[in-house]
Amino acid sequence: MASLFFKGRIDFEKLSMADISEVTAAVAQLQKLSEKEGFDFESGSSRRYAPRPDAEGKRSTKRPVQQRRLILALRKSGKILYVELEDATGMKMGSVNPHLSALHKEGLMTKHRDPHIGKSGRGRNAGTSYELTDEGNAVADELIADGMTLAT
């Protein structure tokens, strides 16, 4: 049985509209095939950009998996420290940061920093705690009602 692995990034700014159409059609075909055949396929935005779902209102089920995990982890623990997020979500801290920013900008969570913990460098966020707002709790309730868990 042959196995093929591909990991890459596409810079759409360098492509023509015809090329972009071909790429999006190919990705859509791979997504359909992965659902049909049951293999893993994941696509999304680059790490530099975590999409904000406010274009269509407060989407809960269509937001990125990482944001769903963060919302559910915050819901489960109530208030959580930055250093505990990696264990709670199963995500690396580098990938957590853009999603934390997106959720905070969207008003789904609040953050509070204890100035006495982690004063500089990488540890400066160690004393930052995060908590869902009422709106964030409503989104978490929608996710839970749709059967989503931290594993999905």
C-alpha cells in the first residue's frame, strides 16, 4: 500500500485567478475524497492569520478546530492560565496565540494578567488567565449541543 504525504503553503498573491481556481478546485476535491474514503486531510489558513468569523455573525461550528478546542477548554475549566492551555487543548503554544487573539478580539473571552508572574521573555504570559464571556459561553453551549468535544 502506497502512502503519500504533502505539506506545503500556497502564496495566493503570486498566482493568477485561473491558477487560484485550479488550486481551490483541487483542494475541494481532496476534501470530498477524504470524507468519502476516510483519510486525514486538513486545510486552512497560514499560521500568520487566524480567521475571525465575524463576517457571518458568531459562527460556532464553522470556526477553526483550534478555536473550538480553546472555547471548550475554557468552558470546561472556567478560568485557565496561559501555561495550562497546552495541556488542556493538546495544542502547541505557538499555534494557540493567534487563536487566543482572534477570540479576544471577537469578545468571546477576557484575559487578566497578574503583573507579578512572568515579567519578561517567553514567560511573560505565564500569569495571564483567560475566561469566557457570556457570549463565549453561549458559543460553547452551541458547540456542546452539536456534539463537539475537545477531541473533535
